Amino acid sequence: MTITTLTRSAAVLAVAAACSMAQAAAPMAKFQAPGFYRTTLGDFEVTVLNDGSIDLPVDQLLKQPPAKTNAALAKSFLKSPVETSVNAFLINTGSKLVLIDAGAASLFGPTAGKLLANFKASGYKPEQVDEIYISHMHGDHVGGLTANEQRVFPNAVVRAGKLDADYYLNPGNLDKATGEEKQDFQGAMMSLNPYVKAGKFQPIIANSELVPGIKSYFNGGHTPGHITYVIESAGQKLVLLGDLLHVQAVQFENPGVGVNFDSDSKVAIAERKEAFAAAAKGGYLIGASHLSFPALGHVRADGKGYDFVPVNYALPR
Ligand SMILES: [Zn+2]
């Protein structure tokens, strides 16, 4: 070994040491990839938009003993509170751009409200949205419609169940509400009223085809006018379940477990059971607001309950 080789080795070691120091000093990035996931459904393009997440104390919220909930969570390697996704769905039918639900904006704290950023990251502009269909008028589904009392989607017509509009946009009900319940009414009014005033709100009165390929189905257990949306194109089908379920680690295995948020728990349970049975039988895709992002998958029958099978990651074609 010559002196030159030794010097070179020392230099290499010094560089390596400097590099490892530089790596150790790099700060943690602490941000996630943009929250959108794109796939195709027949001739339609579907983009799931993540609005962030909310920590839910599900052992307190589900209508069964906490120990049972905690045991079910442990089987999915989870603990209460469960970090729960908030999602919305953007459907490009080729002739209409339709947003289904709108996220929470500021109504559910700093971990949610990321829909608009993810919508823009997905390659669209708010002015391009033609129609917005709301599953129900809770804040985590309507908050993102407005910012500073202005419509975020200036060219869009917003449609939601008439029963929800009659209930949540009624000032008399706000006056009667107490405590946290008041926030539900205030959030809905703040989010919807700018569209109502602009003549851009149309209540949905009955099950119907809203644009070619997208149909509304009422199921009023979670809120009086809760709606699921069925998307169909070229023989493929996606059913967006809205808030027919909240805790995937518990409610697929046992769809009979209700949640405190439901306005009529019995009806909501019956609707969930029916929706899961139909999805398992039909073999079509489902999406839901609080499934773990990207919130798309299939339902498989498993004994008395079901398994949720998330979609295989795929690039759009
Ligand atoms: Zn919700």
C-alpha cells in the first residue's frame, strides 16, 4: 500500500463520515404524499380526494361494550382513538365533473380540511366542477363547500337530500338545539347557504339519475336525508356509501354495531347490512367517506359478517 492509497482511503473515510453526519442532521419531513388516488370506472375517471383524518374515540362512540370494540380493533392492529380518514370523490364522466362530498375545511380541526389542496394537486381547478352531490349535511362532508362565506366551487350546483336541507338549514332547529348539537346546524348553514342564496342549491327529492351514470338512493338512518350515490359506466359499478359505516375494523365483521352519530341507529344498521350484502353479492366496488384512504375496495362475505378488500394499487390507464 502506497502513501497515496492511504491518503485516498483517509479522504474516502472523511467524506463517508461527513455524508453520514449530513444524513443524521436532515430533519424529518413529516408530510404525506398528496392525498388523491385516481382510477377508472368504465369510461369514467374517479379521483378519491383525502381531506385528512380525525382521531375517533371509537370505543366510546360505538354502541357495544368498549372491551368488545377494543378486541376487534386489536385484530386489525389498531387502538382507540382510531385515526379515521375523511374522503370525498371526484367523478369525471367525460361531460360533467362531479364532486361527491366536500370535506370539513376548518370545522373539524387542523388534521382535516386538506381537500382543496389535494383537489388542486390532482390536476383540476374549482371552477371546473359542474355539480356537487352531498351524502348528508354533517360538517365533515359540507365544510369544504365554502371559505370565508364564499363559494369555493363558483360554477357548481350543489345537490343534497331535501330532508337534510329541511332539517339542517332550518333556523328554528338551530334555536332549539343545545350544546354541541348547535354546531351541526351552524356548520351546515355556513356551508350551504351561500349556494342557496346564489340559486345554486337544488334539493334531491326522490331517487333519480342526476347526470347520466350517477344515481341517488335515499337511506335515512344516519341523517334524515342521507344519500348513497351509485356510479355506473360501461358495465362497471361503484357505490359510494357515505356514512353508512364509520369504523371499518369493527363494522364489516359485525355490521350490527351502531354508532352514536346515527339519527336512527336501527335504520342505519339495517341499511348497512343491506348495502354490504348487496356489494358482496354484486361484486362491485364500494367507496365510503371514512374508509381508510384511498377508501375503495370490495366486500367479501365471511361467516356472519364481511371482509373489506382494499383495491390493488394501480396506475390509471
Ligand atoms: Zn362523516
